[in-house]
Amino acid sequence: MKKILFPFLFVLAAAILAGGCSGGGKPGADIAPVLVAQAIQTNVPVRIDPPPVGHVMPVSSVAVHSQIGGIISQVHFKEGSEVESNALLFTIDPRPMQVALELAKADLARDNAQLANAKIQFDREQKLLDQKLVSQDEFDTSKAAYDTLAGTVAADGAAVANAQLNLEFTEIRAPFDGVTGGLQFHEGNVVKAPDDTLLTINRIHPIYVQFAVPEQYLPEIRRRMAGQTLKVTVTFENMDGPPPQGELTFVDNSVDMTTGTILLKATFPNESSALWPGQFVQVMLTLSELTNAVVVPSQAVQVGQSGQFIYVVKADQMVEMRPVQTGIAFNSDTVVEKGLMAGETVVTDGQLRLAPNMKVVVKSPAAAPGANAP
């Protein structure tokens, strides 16, 4: 019995093993489903990463004061509105200044008449002195009277000019195109010059965005600015429309020793008024541009013991584990400097199930919840 039983068990075990190895499992168990994307060739901007945070500030900001005291008789604008240069903002009651001007003109007219009479007397004394009919003392007295009145007339002329200027100061005008702030004084308020601030006007066309970058970028920024204009783009929450575009126009003359950063300013036309003073924005400073760079989705790049690699899907649907050298990241993409060509298909999801020379099947993004589309 033992001689018969042992050969039978050996044959049975071999049959079971052969059945398992002959494909008795699930068909296609060695085919991995993956998401893929195609490597493309495009121009990629080289930017400072991470993008610094900047804040918007007006090119000019002026606190408007009155140069004379008085009662505000009229306000000619609506607070928060845009005004043009030299637009009338306030009118201070002009009547006291008008009276002062008329009084100064009257004094000038009176003293001009007295000066004319003094001139006649002086000319007469001059002739009498030549004829030896008056003494030198009498002539000197006449000349002194004439010179005194001439000085008085000159002072009267200055008083008229000052009164005229004060009358002009009753009209307060905008120094430049800008946006008015909150109104601090209303019609009927008494203004004390020059202490009281009536309102603040900000010039926002164009407008500045101020930001700071680490000092290691300073040599590259200065080198690039010497030969070209550096573009600056900003984004912010709830932005409506394309990101505002500007140019780098200012580099501070020293590095902040406490933070190790350098202060920069970019100028934006801001024609649509998308940027507003005091607003915080994300700043993207473009230093240069890589032309015809090979780009893949960032999730395609994996890191192994030997460095970075990408799974490349070949024409026979087999994957190749390809070592690569990557460059900068741009949005959700990464530049591949070496190891990949434009047009090749790369795996973007499902890499954990892969091995070299393994066959794959491309699945739709909907089949993998949370996966990124190629």
C-alpha cells in the first residue's frame, strides 16, 4: 500500500501545481491600470519660487489741507470718487478774502496818488536846487518823502498780491488725477489752516506693488534688468479677469539685514482699477524664459533610491522606468532637462503598482477618484 500511495500523492501534487501555474488565476492580473499624460514642448517662465507676498500702494498720496482758515461753503465732489487734476474740491467762504483784496487795492490807489504828488514836489525841488533857490536840506526832505511813498506803494502792491492769492486759496483743487478718500469736513465746518486734513487723494493710475525677495536673487535680478524689462504678474483672492501685468521699476539700495531680503517695486498701469491701495497680492516675478522645454505633470516624477525617474509607456503598452533630471516647477508641471523627449507618454497615477517591463492599461480619470486627469 505504501508503494502505491506515495507515487499517487506525488502525481496529485504536481497536477495541482501545474494547474495553478497554467493560468488558473484571474485573467489580466499582471496588467496595471494607470493614468497617463503626454510630455510636451513649450516655453516656461523662470520665476521666483515661492511667490512673494506684496502689497499695493499708490504712486502718489496727498493729504489735502486748506491754506487759509474759514467756513467751507461748498463741497464739489463725492467721497470715494475719481477726480481729475485741478478739479475743484472745496470752496471756502470767499467774502472775507474778497473784502481784504478790495481794501488792499484801495490802499494801493491812495498811496499811488500820494506818490504822484510827491514826484511832482520832488521834481520841483530838483529844479529849485539847480537854481540855488532852495537849500540842500529842503531838497533832501522832499526826496525822502518821495522815496518813502514809493516804498509804501511797493508794499501796497505786495498786499494786493497776497490778498489775491488768499482769494484763490478759497478754491481747493486736486493736485493730480486720483481717487478721493473719506470726507473729514463738510459744508458749514470751520477749517483751521494748515492743521486740518480735509481728505486724502491717492493716485492709482499707475499704481505700485511693493514686495521683498531673498537677497540671493539680487545678482540675477540686476543682471536681467540691465538688458531687459522684467515682467511682474500678481494674483489675489476673488480675482475677476486675467492677472494684472506690470514691470519691475525699483530695486532698493540696500538689503534688509534683519530679514535678508531686498525691497522691490513693480509699476502697473491699472487701467481697470483691479488693484487697490493696501491690497495684499501674490507676486510672480519672471526672471527669464526657457524656450522649447520638455514639460510633464509634476505627479509623473517619482523619487527612488537612485534618484528621480518617470514611468514611460511604450508603444506595446509596456512601461519603462526612465531615470530623468528635472528642472524648475511651473504651476502643476515640471521641466524635464534630461531623459525624456516631447511626445512620449508618461504615467501620472498608479506608479505604486508598476514595475519595469510591466504591461499597463490606460483608465479614464473617472475610474480613479481623486486622480488627476492627464
